[in-house]
Amino acid sequence: MDYQELGFKAGLEIHQQIEGLKLFCRCPALVNDDATPNISFKRKLRAAAGEMGVFDKAALYEMKKDKVYEYDACSSSSCLIEADEEPPMEVNKDALQVALEVTLLLHAHIVDEIHFMRKTVIDGSNVSAFQRSALVATDGYIDTSKGRVSIPTICLEEEAAKKLEEKPHVVHYRLDRLGVALVEIATDASIKDPEHAKEVASLLGMVLRSTGKVKRGIGSIRQDVNLSTKGHPRVEIKGFQELRYMPLVIENEVKRQMKEKGDAHVRKANPDGTTTYLRPMPGAARMYPETDVPPIIVTKELIHSLTLPELLDEKALRLEKRYKLSADLAREIVHEEIPLETYLVFSSLEPAFIAQVLVNYPKEIKKRYNLDALQLREEDYKQVLGCLDQKQIAKEAVLDLLVDILQGKGLNIAKYKTVDEGTLEKELKALAKANPGAPLNALMGDAMKKFRGKVDGKKIMDILRKLSS
């Protein structure tokens, strides 16, 4: 499709959970508390008028459903504040610091005073019927392969509860996640096509992860897409979990808009790449002032106290150049948060080889042996690499020793003890003599069966070539 001709416009809203404590209480930010719920209660919710005395139509739409909301909670991760039985505490300063770091990384302008507002939410995901949200910065940007994308707003807000089950008149929620601090980043509508949307989301995710203070894994970051085409109103698509599906969902939504007319509304992204109607589009009428949280004055001292992290893309480039790694290997080292430099104590080993062991060997172990290499400890890798560094084993033995450790056999290097060059040459001469006229690759295969893990394969090939010349 020619997205420019279609009048395609799209922007993103990124919501990223922050590690640590919740935003307005001192409960830990456990979005999946394993404890058995020991708190339960029910609520019915109603809409509140916004600052101008007008009710938001999306809130009225939800309220007319007249549903009962049931909540379960664990005292290990929720308190009276989540139940809306106690006023919020002072804003979590660590979460605020993360939001400020993100604003600086995105070249945004921090506001002088941070004021929390109440955003009306009547679907039961907030016990109080509102979400607290505050504007932290404006006018940021991110550079992409298709030009600069502006970031009009960056906010700090609280996460919603997790829906467990929905019946016709009752919705069941769990409160582990409610109140977890979120950074919300909103772009302008300059995204040019579905693949560009994926690139922008990926870059913003990289910036957020660079802080080292945000949650990882499915559900810890959510992307909403706002899009429209010529002659069609804006539609918001919520619920993207994996970036790889974003282009397909956007493409299908554009096709839907070409066939259907309608009002602005919110849709849900489905796993099959389609979308379904959720509710009318909310507007400014859902916002009203938060009277329980005092404004936060942003001082020069506060801003100067921030230490900006190295961006993950910059770190990958630094590792690539410094240690002569491939670009893909460097990116994986950074993405998987592998502390490569702690393994570089082995002076005789190339950093690129150590990186291969840490990144690619676990995949090979899973593929060939169906073993979980995540069970290997840093100590296990260092023991095996230490044996190689001291010339006690050959490179080929590294993977086998890691497999032995995973299989509970321990670190038995005796069976992988290297063969001296004189003995090796003698054995290979005997092999060649016993197989006159055999192709070099056949001799190599037989030799590797006998010396696997004991001799560098390159050394074997070099000797065989010399013997056959």
C-alpha cells in the first residue's frame, strides 16, 4: 500500500513499568505476586465530571454497563491505598528520577512543576475509578531511519489492575499490578508506515531499558497505536505485547478503515493480527485535578543530580569496536544483559570467542541436547574458560564441558585432556595409512570422532593437509 497516498498518520503511546516500589505507597512492584490472595472486596464505580463539569463519553459508556467489580489482593504487594481506603503517600522519588532520566535521554524539556491529575477510568481496572497521571516533560524527539519523530509529552503515572475474568455483569481483577509506576511516552503522528512504527517502538524501548531501572518481560511494556487515514477518524489500538505483530495489525487496520466508516474509537489488538471494538474514544473531559498529591517543584539541583546512563545502542557499538565483535553479537550481549567484561580476565582468549560462548553456546546446547543453559552460573563458565586459558583443554571441549555440568557430571577435564602435537601427528599418519586414497573430509571426520574435545579441529586439518601433500 502507498501509505502517503492514503493519508496515513500514526503515533505511539509507550507505557513502561518501573522497578522498585509502587508510585504512591511503599508496597513492592510485584506485578505477579505468587502469594495466595488474602484480601477481597467488591466495588461499583461511577464517573466524575472533568475540570469543565463535563462527563467523558467513554466513562459514561463503561458506567452504563452497571457491572460489579471483584478484587483479590495479597498483603505482600497491596495495601489500603490500592483499595482506595487510604490517601496516597508521597510520590516515589526513585520512580520520578527514572522518568526524568528518560526525558533527558529523549531531549525533552522538563516542566517547572509536576502536577498529578485524575484520569477517569470506569472499567474496573482502577479501584478508585481514576488513574493518577502527571506531565513530566514536553517537546522531546527521537531520530529514526525515516527522519525525526517528535515526542510531545512524557508522563509519570500508575499502572492498572490485572483482569482475571470477565462475565456479563461481573469483572474479576487482581491488584498486584495496581499502582506500579509507569513512564508514558507519546509521539506525534509523523510515523510514516507500519514498519516505521515498529522501529520507533523498538528505539523507545531501547532508551527505556538503558536506564537499567525498568521491568523486563511480556507485559512490562505496552504499546498503543493511534492511526488514521484520509477521510477516516483517529482510532486507538491497544494491547500490543510483541513488536513483531505491530506492522501486521496496523496494515489490517488500514484495510478495515478502507472498507468501513465510523466515529473515533478504541480497538483491541488481537493475536491473529485483527482488531476488535472496545469503546468510544476518551477525551479531555475525563481529566480533573488530584487534590491528595502536592505539586513537585523541579529544581536545578534535582536535574543536576541525575546521572544519565549509556544508551544500549551506544554500548553495543562500543563493545563491537573495542573487542572486534560482530554487530549482531554485540547487540545480543547488550540485549541479554550479559556482563562480557567480567569474563575478560582470561588473557589468552579472544573476547570474540568468549562472546560466542556466552551468546551462541546456550542456543546450541538447547538445540542439540534440549538442556536449559540458563541453569549455568557465571562460576561454571569461568571454570571452563579458565581450563581453556591454561591450555588444559581445546576449544572444542568447552561446549561438551558445559553440557556435562548441566547433566550433573561435574567438571571432569581428564577425558578432554589435550593431545600433544607429536602424538597427534603419529595417530593421524596411522589413520591416513589405514585409509589410502580416502578424501580429506572423510579422514577429518574419523579424526574428529577420536579427538573431539581434545584437539583444535583446525590443527587436525592442517596436519592432514600436510600429510596429503
